[in-house]
Amino acid sequence: MTATVCSSELLLPGLRQDNPRDFLAALGLLRLVVTLWPECHGTLKWCPDTLMPELSGNNPLPDSWAIKLVAALIDLVQLPNRPIVHGEIIKTDYMSFRNATQRAVEFAQTNHPLANIPLLLYSCYASQIPSENGEIEPSGFSFGNGQSGKKLLLDVTQLIERLDAEELLATLQGEAGGIAAKTLRWNPAEYRPAAYRSHDPGSKHKGDETLDFPALNVLAFFGMTFYPVVAVASGATTAGMFRLGRQSFFLWPTWSAHLSVEEISCLLVSDVTALGPEVGVERVWRSRRFSSDKSLYFAPAEIHR
């Protein structure tokens, strides 16, 4: 992999490499920026000392780029044919998913500024091979049931519709405060077991809402486009998800060189545990994926090696 010489830099102190949601958010921001402004030749690196990401390019982003990015996303989810969703949750029957994928292929031929994003998402939502009961095998980042708060596609659509450019910029710069909003439960801080509360966590206790950053959850959703789901003998597996003994983990590398989307895509589907400084990989992080109170969470990250 080669380091790209960059003339324009955007530091993102609101994100940290030791948070799985933040890592995905950095990927999602890069994906959207490169899609909307390919002439900028966007790249991403991680500062080893500050643990924050840096978005760079041979050309600067246009003025009011955040406003234009938000407008494109809102337009995408409000289109009548709803190209990035096939319902409220990802898990569905094979034919419905196949039809939605075909719509994404057709949408990729339009002149929408994010025309290729739905097709990238459908390669990562689930395996194209159905399970024995005729349903698709969803991504490890997804929630496969329809319980309240786990309707990933519905939640993301509503988060995008409420997205604000000023809030996005403030969040990326680490200047925004957390607010009560729908989340994806991809931020380890969201796991708060009953033992750490003074009341029943199932009650609607005032002031008990999870305070998080909706803009980062939106970006993390588009970070899924770097992690395809593929069929295996036992069903399906999601790139980046590994089993170590009886436990499941999400593993991700951070790198110090300015890497393009293509280079990052190759890196993330490699065996990251075997990569080191010789290819620019500084650290490999891992976060345990576990189930509690009928929900899936990410544990706080630790250095894998």
C-alpha cells in the first residue's frame, strides 16, 4: 500500500480509533466524501499519538461540504423508491432481499450523487445465499429481529432525516454534546447493566435516556460498506467479525499512512492479525460482541496486538 501525498487535511478530534462505532464512522465519512467529490481523492489515516482520524485529499473539499453531504443523504432516504431500505429491519426473506438488491442495481445507473451507495450497502447487509428457512443471513452489525429499538433500517432512516450540518461539524470536531436519540448500540458506552442503575432499567425513568451522537451513528451505518457479508459452510460471516474460542469479536486495524478507499477495502478484508508496521498498520483493536437483555452490544475496545 502506498501513502498518498495530501494537500488538504481535516482533523476529526470527535472520533477515536479505540471505539468501534467511531472507527466505522470515520470509514463512513470517507465513503461519502469520496462518492460525492471524487476529484478530491480523499484518503484516511489514524494519528498514532492522538488516536484520532485525519481525512485528507489532493484537493480541498468544497465550501459548505457538510450542508451538501447532509442534503444528499436526506434526499436519498426520502426518494419514493427507498433505495437503501427493504423494510424496517435487515433480515427478510430471500426474494424480497433479491428484489431490493435489483432495485439498488438499477438505482446505480441514475444520476443521483449517491447512486452507488445502495448497491454497496446491499453487498454488506446480508449474504446472497438464503438459510434453510428461506431468509437471508444478516450482517453481524445488524439486529435480526423486530423488537423496539432494533429496527436498524428504520432507525437509520429517521436519524438521517433529522441530521443537521452544524451538528455534524460540531460532532466531528468534538464540540457537540450528547443528545437523546435513537442509536445503533455500536458504541460501547451504551451498555449499562441494571447493577449500575438505581432503578428498574425497563421503566421509563426520566433522565435515563442514552446520550449519544446521532451524526456518528449515521456515518457508522455507511461504514458498513467496507464489511461485506459472505456465505460460508455454516451460513454466513461478516468481514471483520471473528470468533476467538467461544466469544465473538470485531477486529479492526489502524494505520498511519494516507490510504484510499480501494486500499482500505483490501486491508479490511485481509487477516488483520497478520499485518504490521511493514504495511503501515500501527495497531489492531478488538471489541467483544455480546448479548445482554435481549440486545447485542460492543464491549470497550482493547488492543489485540
